Amino acid sequence: MNGNFYQNPTFPSNQTPMPTQPSSPPGNISSVSTLPMEQSYIENILRLNKGKRVNAYVSYPDSSEWQNKIYSGIIEEAGRDHLIISDPVTGNWYLIRMIYLDYVEFMERINYSHSYSEKNF
């Protein structure tokens, strides 16, 4: 389906197992806002700019109809592998996979945090 654009990972068979982390006790649920912000990953930058108007430029390499698409709207949520945008004009909501996201154009000043110091650009 993907024309070998994305390949399945292969793993060596002689790996030593990783130690497991103890799970948190019931009732101790961490929220997305407590994720570490020490590195400038795209999802962290998008989270810092939740509620801002953007154009998300997306490419679908295997689609002949939707090769390139622009989603306009407001950042609602962002995760490691997805971006959720709502379009207040149409009322549509979009769930966009990060692997297809090329870049994001902001319609206003953005918040950016790198190495625990918050900056505006």
C-alpha cells in the first residue's frame, strides 16, 4: 500500500530484555500536560500553542487524489503521533497523523519552549 515508503523495523534477536517500569498505582493518573518539555519535539511546540489558528500542510505520498492538502483551523490537541485541528468555519474536526505533516504555518506569534526557557517568536 505505501510503495515501500515506510518499512517495518527489524530487531536483532540477541537483545537483552529491557527492565520493566513499575506501573503507577490506581488513581494516580498523569495528564498530558505533565509530559516533559526538555526537548523541542514538534508535539511539544504544538501543545504550547494550543488554541492558536494554523494551516497544517500535509502530504499523502500514496494518494493520487490527496497528494498535498492544507488543513486550516485551531489547534485542539497534539500528541506524539497526531494533531487535532478544528475548523470553526465549517465545524469540521481533523485528526492528522504526524507522519504526514510537512509543516505548520501559524497565523500569530508562537510560544516556543526549549531547555526550560520560554520564548515567543
